[in-house]
Amino acid sequence: MKGAQTHRSWWVARQAVQSVKRRDGRATLTLKGGIMAPVSRTQATVLRQQGWF
């Protein structure tokens, strides 16, 4: 299962991501089941380079 660390205490499976919201310079991932996973600014750069959003 592929995934990534999105924040210091969050690891997210890529297949669980339903949508990405970007607001006020921050990103949040909406996961299956309605869970909202935060994305740190550092990890946002990495995830963007990997094509997550």
C-alpha cells in the first residue's frame, strides 16, 4: 500500500484520499470516511512533487 507522511503524526494511504482542499496556504486531505488529514507545509511540497495534488 502506497502512502506518505502528511504531518508529523499522520501517515495516509494514497488510495484513501478522496479530495484535497487548499486554503490560506495550507492543504487538507479528505479521506474515505470523512476524516480530514492535515498536511504540513514541508510535506505539501513533497506531496505536490509526487503528484498527490
